[in-house]
Amino acid sequence: MIPSGLPYLERLVARQLSAFPEHSSFLTKRFSALSGAEFRFAEHIAGKVIQIAGGSLDRVCEDYRWLSGIILDEELHFRRTGRYRLSTFEEADAQVYSNIDFMSRYMNGVLASQLWWRNHTEMLQYFDDDFLERNPREFRHLEIGPGHGLFLSLAAASPNCRSAEAWDISDASLLNTRSALAAMRLDREVLLKKANIFDAPKEKFSSIVFSEVLEHLERPADALAILRGLLADDGRIFLNAPVNSPAPDHLYLFETPEQILQMIGDAGFAVESSRFSPYTGVTLERARKMKLTISVGVIARKA
């Protein structure tokens, strides 16, 4: 399944299959036909996942198995009804964000998914190659909803980053992010704040990340308007949201990648580039036809 010379990836696959042996055929499909560059990036991310997990690697793998079951239940509901289970922030806050144990397990599972779900890995690589590498020197960075901390740690470690901070509404999520950053042993301090984007301080950032947050909002267009106000005139923003992707706290259903691009354009952004990544094992064409998950990554500036 994994070529020789990739020790982190081999170790993580072995530990995941020990916790979730039924996932063997899925992971075989996941790592079939990858290029050398894709395997090298997967090895890089596997090392970071192992570092963040520390002595809790088995817990992360167990929580990924738990999350897979949760997602399956949400997928079945979505297939039956054509909509997500929740529709309001109050529901998501009560059932997910305010539940520290649930959020901890959720973030662990999502951390592992950055490797096991092709669309997640491809979004990370797109972010690393096309966003971070092309950001200006001395960029001031903000991430809203940092979660597992991988995007934030990559940005903070960039030699071009002058400062980095992150905002989240969930104490449990911030605790997870703080723990992840401590495990990464970054050379710089990263400021973490409990803050709601709809009460955002009036600041300006030359680099903003809003990854997998739009679908968690009742009014994503309103959030995009606020993000435009936070972005410096010469700044760049990385946006990442899925279509047809049921999860326990997803509220807003995007049905096509074009809906996301349209909303971003209507909010006053000019799209620099975009990438559509379908879920593991399916083509983009089939994902569109069957209404399966597609991650939509967008790099934009102010129009």
C-alpha cells in the first residue's frame, strides 16, 4: 500500500488499521495511483499528525473510527432527506461546540482525516503550495476556526510570516489548537482568541484562512462580507468549503462548487485560483452526478 522510505506514513497506516481494520480497502484505494510528490507530501503531513498526537496516537486513530461512524449516520440522513440534520447555530452549539468531550474526539478524527480523505490532503497541499508559498514577505496572518491546527502551524512556520493569530468560538477547539501548536514546538508565539467573526475586531490582515467554516454558518454570505473588511487591500485569502458534505455541525448546504464561487464573487472578491477535490475513490464527474462530497478551495483577493 505504502512505498518504502515513508516511515511516518507506514507507521500511521499501521496504527489506524490496528484501530479500524475494516478500513483496509478504503485506505488501499486512498493511496493507489499517487505520484511521488503526493506521497512525499503525505509523508510530511503524517509526521505532523504523529507529532501533534504525541502519546495519544492510538486515541486519534480510535476517534477517527468513531467519527467515520458519525459521518455515516449523517450521510444516511442526507441521502434520505436531501438536507443536513441541523439548521441553526444554537443546535450546533448545544450538540457539538459546547460539548468538550465530543469536540475533542471530533477534532482528533478530523486531524486523522487530513491524511485518510484525499480531498482533505489535496486542500492542504493546495494551501501550502499555492497560498503560503506565494504570500508576500512579512505577511500578518489570521485563521478563523483553526481546529486541528495543521493549517495554522504551516502558516506560522513560514519564513515569510511576521505574526500569526487565530480566532474560534469554541473553548474545546481552542484547547485542541493550543495543544497542537505546543506539540509542534514552533519558534514563534501564536495568539489564540475566543472570538466570533460576527463580532470581529476592526483589524487588517494580509493573509486570512477560512477553511471548512462557511458550511458551519447560517449566513455564510454575511461572514464573507466581514472577511473582506478584515483583509488588507493587498492581502490574500484562502477559503475552503465542501459541497454535499453532511457532518454533525454542518448547517449550510452548498450543492455545487459554482455556488461557492458565486457567493465569494458576490462578496467582492476576485478569484485568483480554485481547486475542486472529490472524495476518496471517485472522479469529479461522478461526485457531481451522485452529489458526493467535493472540497472547494479558493484563493482570492479584493476585487
